[in-house]
Amino acid sequence: MAAAVTIALALEGQLRLDDQPALHQAVALARRHPGGRLLVLACRPEAQRLRGPHQRRLEAQALAALHARLAAAGIPLLAFPQHTTAAALAELHPVVRPEAVLHASESRLFDTLPVAAERFPRVFSQFRRGLERDPEPPLPPPDLAGLGGAWSELPGAWLAPPVAAGAGGDPRSAFPFSGDEPTALARLQHYLCGSDGLRTYKASRNGLVGTECSAKFSPFLGVGSLSVRRIWQELLRYQALHGADEGSVCMQQELLWREFFLWSEQHHGVAFHAPGGIQQRPPEWDADRERFVRWTRAESGHPLIDAQLNELLTTGYLSNRGRQWVASHFVNELRLPWTWGARFFEWALIDAHPALNTGNWAYLAGVGSDPRSFGGAPRRFDLERQVRLYDPQQSHRQRWSRTPWP
Ligand SMILES: Cc1cc2nc3c(=O)[nH]c(=O)nc-3n(C[C@H](O)[C@H](O)[C@H](O)COP(=O)(O)OP(=O)(O)OC[C@H]3O[C@@H](n4cnc5c(N)ncnc54)[C@H](O)[C@@H]3O)c2cc1C
């Protein structure tokens, strides 16, 4: 009897079934052969990334849920978290040799650069105005029936379900969710339809505490259990029902910021992550290691910043406003190298993404895409004023301060 044709799908940090064009291709290929079967590999993305404990916890949850869903269709999911796809395939080679390997690419709104490369702008407003087309629509999960197999050649240990901790964590966490795809889709529905979240988003998004002030999509996007195109399409559906209110338009704008940084990284290459950033400015900082080490222990010397850092270390999540305060203080008050802060965030954040993290840090360090910083100083946040504006009761500090609060 002829051996079954095996088609492999490499997920590379994209841990979902929804909106996976490569999965559709893999299914179509497997169906061309009688008895064709699908094998799914979960590998690390090609570009080296720092994945800290919070993001790894989420990844394990997403992986366990995906494993169970694929197992129900008889399709094995083999996890090679430390391997690139090439290394995983080499390990697999003595046992299975797939006829074709498809790669799931990162979830973006656009398949290719959405503005002309020769006019790629340095600032977001021009990027948004220059967009040449609408985002692509998402694809629903394909029918996987009949694509399983006996898989007797695979060692049992490879087929064992991955172990994942429950959502759990610190009860104060602003992200108390599990990282899996069903939870991601439920959160999307909740924020857009099951609550006032989206309607009030423009006013609430600068909040510092709790699950509802912002959408909390980023940790799911970070491990690929949610598709950004799915979010966009749900926003369009919401707008068809309720009109393009300020909350939904503001959310679209934030998703375009994400897009801007992803394509900027691709466009600028190494300069994007370099100390001088896309502006290629000579760094002005004080490379004081001791000060930096104290900062990594949430001992920055400023109580508002220490509370933010304590939240980051404990849960991996930090509000956007909190991240801005911390980065501004790091650059302007501590005068430490922004690249050190960015690297630390990449390890600590539950939603860490190199392009989004560097893009934001470089912006605040005055070497990135902040138009105010071109030829001038970085933006500086006045913390006393900020706290009056965004947390007048100091509820964040009360929640996260390590020292007793009156
Ligand atoms: C110093 C610093 C570092 C950051 N590092 C990361 C990172 O590693 N990974 C990451 O996903 N985001 C990063 N951000 C952006 C932003 O803080 C988070 O995306 C946001 O706080 C996530 O929470 P949310 O999903 O509730 O956001 P919402 O306010 O609900 O926004 C919805 C979505 O829009 C996108 N978005 C919102 N703000 C930004 C932004 N400033 N830049 C890019 N996309 C944005 C995200 O995908 C987010 O999930 C960083 C911001 C700063 C200031």
C-alpha cells in the first residue's frame, strides 16, 4: 500500500485555526491526494525573539487548546517551541517526510506593503493617509474532517498533549485570561458586543487599572491566537449596526498603529532596532548598569514608576499609558539607554512583539517616528500632571505599590 501523502503546516507563533490562509492551502493540497493527511508543527518564528515567562505561559495555553481541537480531527500537533521550522523538520526527517510544508505568516491587516515603498513615511499620520487599499477580510477555519491519520510512526511522547497552567496568576491582573483561541474570540465578542467597552474606548483607553479600560487584544495577537483581520471585520460589523462611533474609529486607528510599526520594521531593517533609530541620531545616554538593575527590580526611585514596574513584573501586562510613563521616565529622568529598556520589556511583557515594542520605545526616546522629536528632544511626560489627568485617586499606585499605602 502506498504511504499516505503528508502535508505539514508550520504555525511559527500563530496558534489558531481562524484566519489561517496557509491552513486553507494545506487542506486543499492534502485533499488532492486520496488518504492525504495533515500534520501541524508549532515552531518558533525564524527571527529570534525573547519570550519571557508571562508570554510563554500564554503560549502554552494556546498550544494546549489547539492540540485538543486538532486531536479531535485526528491531526497531530507537534510542539517544537525552541526550534525553527527547518530544525523541527530535520528532527522529524527520520520518521516523517512531508511532501509539502506551508508556513503560517504573522497576522497583519495587509498581505503586502499597503503604501508605495519609495514613499514609505516616517510618521504614522502619513502612513494612514497614504494607505492604498482596505484591509483583507479574514478566512473562517476550514473543514478538517478526514485529514487525520493513524500516525503509528510518531513516537507517543511527541503526540502527548502539552501541559498548560490555568489562567490564574495574580488576582489583581488586568489580563486574567487564558491565551487560547476560544478565549480570544470570546474576549473580542465581549468587548465589541457584550459590554460598553468599545463604545467608551476612546475615553477609557488611557486608564491604568482593570480589564475593561482597553480591549486586551494584544496578548492574544502576540501568541497568534487572535487574527487582527478578524478584529477589523468585527469592527466593520459593529459599525454597520451602530455607525462609526468614536470608540470604533479610535480602535481602528490603534490597529493601524500596529500595522505601521510592523511595516516600518520591515521597511527600515536594522536601523529600526539600532540605538539611533530610523532618525540615526547619535545616542545621548548614561549607560549606568547599577541604575538599570535597580530599575529592573522596580526600584527606579519614583513611586508611580515602581508601581508600574511591579505590575509588569508580576503580571506581564501594563496599560499603554503606564508603558509611556515608564519609557519616558527611563529615557528622560534616568537617562538610561532606551535599547536596554526595550530589551527588558521584550522579556517581561505578556504581549511582547519586537516591532511594536521597539517602535514605541524609539518613538518615546526621540529616535523613532514621533514627528515632534525630529530635530528636537524626546517627548517628556510630566508624571504629576499625568496622574492628575489619568488616575487622580492614585488607584494604580494603591493597587501595585509594594510599600503600604495610607
Ligand atoms: C514602551 C511601549 C512598549 C510597547 N510594547 C508593546 C509590545 O511589545 N507589544 C504590543 O502588542 N504592544 C506594545 N505597546 C503598545 C500598546 O501599549 C499595547 O498594544 C496595548 O497597551 C495593549 O493593550 P490592549 O490590547 O488593551 O490595547 P488597546 O488600547 O485596546 O488597543 C487595541 C490594539 O491596538 C494595538 N495598539 C494599541 N496601541 C498601540 C501602540 N501604541 N502601538 C502599536 N499597536 C498598538 C494593539 O494591537 C492593541 O491590542 C507598547 C507601548 C509602549 C508605550
